[in-house]
Amino acid sequence: MSTPKVISFLNYKGGVGKTNVSVNFAAHCAQNGKSTLLIDWDPQGDSTEYVGYGRENVELTVFDFLSENLHPEKGVNIAETEIKNLWIIGANSSLKNVEHLVSREEDTFERFRDLVHECGRIFDVVVIDCPPANSHVNIASIFASTNVFIVTTSSSDSIDKIGLVDQMVNDISAVIADNMDRDEYHLPTLSGIILTMAVENTVGLDVAQEHLKAIWGNLIIEPAIPRTVAAAYSVSENIPLMLSRQNTKIAIRYRKVFEEVLHRVN
């Protein structure tokens, strides 16, 4: 049986464009004919809003799947969005209890991983939009993922978090390698770093890119995603810009980045 494609977009710092990347990547996959599931792991529910589904329409979150041991089924407990080929396990404020659940029950990491991989047998791609925190929820996300991509801005606070995520991926991989059946459990891989919200033609961006390349080398995915008004409009309209503004500079950059993401996943 082939390994499901489970992709997490992650940074322990908020405000780095992680949700924009997650949603537009999911939309890109769906637009290219891949059945795609977006899992919104963040109680703020921003991904749920951005795809136009709406927090108020969410009946079941990941918390419900884990607490009630639900099995995923299209059209039953996994909702279809208005975007062709794109489905969602949405989020709203009720998901705030999931951190307590994950930290309290020892088998929750395994149950989340099993849930996600069961989804991976239904969908071509599973995308997890992770919350911006060094939390048990994000440990579970890494544990369940085949590929982890870090989203960062050029700010030092955001870049500093890359090493923490990398260490966590390595620690979780070591635990899996030492204690679990490798025929059943994959090793999560840090597969790339995506630079977003870039203010182009500035010394600050040039310095940040040189710094990132010096430390992380080929993990850096180019080009950088620029900061643009089109992205803000897209979020306010609740339509991913990969669909609503396909010919803008940011959509073209996203496409190049996402093609590289898929290449690294495959």
C-alpha cells in the first residue's frame, strides 16, 4: 500500500502567512485534479473561512474525530467545499479543547496519525494547516505527516523558529525509528522552507535570503512569495487567490513554489 501524502505547513510563530500558503496550496492541488483534504487544526478557523466554508457551518472538528473515534467519510463527516475537488475538516472555537485532549491522553498522537492516514487513503493529498505554537497539537501534526514545510517571513523572530521545528522533526523521527514498526510508521521529513510576505527590492530581504541559504541550503524553496494587496483582498473575499487572481504576481510565484513542493513530496 502506498504511503499517503500528508503535508503540514508549520511555524511556531504566528502572522507568517502559513494559512495563506496552506489554503492556496490545497486550492492548487484541487485545481489540478487532485482530490484534496484540508485539515484546519487551528481554533481560529482561518483556513475554514478562507476557503469560503465558514466557521459557523462546521459541525465536526478534529476534536470530535478524536474524542468520538470517528472514521472519516466523504459527505458524511468530511465536508465538501464549493471548490471542486477540495474537502475540509473545518475548525471553530470548539477546537480550543483539542490541546488538552492531545496532551492528556497518551495514545492521541497515534489516533491522530491513524485518522490522517485513513484520510490519505481516501484523498490524493492531505494538507494540515497547523496552529502557530510549540504545542502538543503540532507534535501530533509532525507525527502524522510525511512531509513538513516551514513557512517563514524575513523577520528574525520567524527565522529563529525554523531550528526549533527542525529539531522537533528530528526528535519525532528518532522516536519512530527506535520504537515503532517501520512498515506501519513513516519518518516525517522536513522537506522545505517557504519565504513569504517578502518586501521586494529591500536590503532586509536580501540579507534574510542570504542568511537562510547559508544555514538551510537546498531546503529553501524559491521564489519568495511577495507581500501584495491581492493576497489581502483574496482573504477578505474568502476565495483563494489561486482561483480568483490567477494572473497576479503572487499567484504566479505560488504556482512555482507549489510545483516544487509537489516535486519534493513525490
